[in-house]
Amino acid sequence: MSVTTPVIRARWGDIGWIADLVADALHPTALGAWLVPDELRRPSVLAAVARIWTEHALLFGDAFLLQDGSAAAVWFHRYRPIPPPARYADRLAEACGEHRDRFDLLDRALVARRPVAAHNHLALLAAPGRSRARRAAAVLTGAQRWMDTLGLPTYAEAFSEADRDLFHQHGYTDREPFPVPGGTTTHPMWRLSPFWTGRSSGNIRWPARPTELRRNDRANGWALR
């Protein structure tokens, strides 16, 4: 029996689209404002940094989009230590300019508290705009279903009570919260993989993607899977 999901797996050509979703989601938050105080530059800086990490995730993890392209989830497979992105220091400096130190501080704070046990890490969850809660839940449901088949725990960081509630609804439990620069409290979340009888049958079916999607009146060409 096939199991359909509300998500499609992202490809290399989707990186820019995902980076824009992440930037749009992070822009109005307190963390986004601290990372890039300049509101005019904030979207481009956040998108450039998100692009670096999304590219890296497609080499060392997975990324998923809702079928309509309105939400994304970016994961890393942390079975073992993974290297930083290629030319990370140079690319981060190019992307952030004078804001680089703030991104470095956030990186260090998150890495210091990340679990050392093997796990899959939900690094980015983006569902900007209206109906955010519904779309965030939908993309997490589909992505989590895939991650559960891999048999490892999953880990996420919640930066708001809304995200924390969402993770609770999907079976995550709290670990000890900790502050990150900018006055935001981070809530680490941990979820054990349930036993799934179809794990080895390869019965996940990824639906065809649309040939074109529009967001903010910009066309984004997607190849049919």
C-alpha cells in the first residue's frame, strides 16, 4: 500500500525558493531583527545565509516543500559529525557583511547545546504569511513521516511558543531551554522515532511537482518529477 504525503522532496533548483521562504518567515521575528537590525537589508541577508545552509542540507540531509511551495523544512542527517559548508567563513562574510558576528554568535550558541547522539536535525522550518500554523503543521507532518522511517530520533529548536506547541503536537518533548544572543529563549525539542511496519518496504510515494509556482508575483520554474 502506498503512503502519500503532503510534501515533495526538494531538489537543487529549489534552493533559492526555500531560502526566500526562510527569510520571509524569519524577517518579522525578534531573532531576525537582532541578526540584521537594518530592516531594508534584512530579507536579502537572511536569504543569503539560508541559501548556504539549504545547499549544505541537500548534501548532508534532506529538504521538503509543501506541494504548493508555501512552506519548507530543512534537515541534517547527523549520524556522525558533518563538515561545515564549503568556504563557509568567506561565504558568510559575503552574505552578512557587518552582521557576520551576530550569525557566528548564534551558530556557536546552538552548536554548544546540540545533542551528540546520532539524530536527524530539523534546522529550518519556514511557513511565512497567512495560515502559517496550518502550513507549518502540514510540512512538518510530511517531513516527519519520512524522517521517522530512518529510525533515529529527531531534534529541533523552537524559538517561539507557537513553534514549541507545534512540536509538542508532533510528539516532541522539551529539553532544558537556553538563551541565545538577542534575548531569545531557545527550546530544544526531542522526538523518538516510532516503530513503523512499512519502514523497509519503500512505500513512500512522492507526488509529481507542479511545473510552475508563483510567489510574490515571481514565477519559479520547477521540473516535473
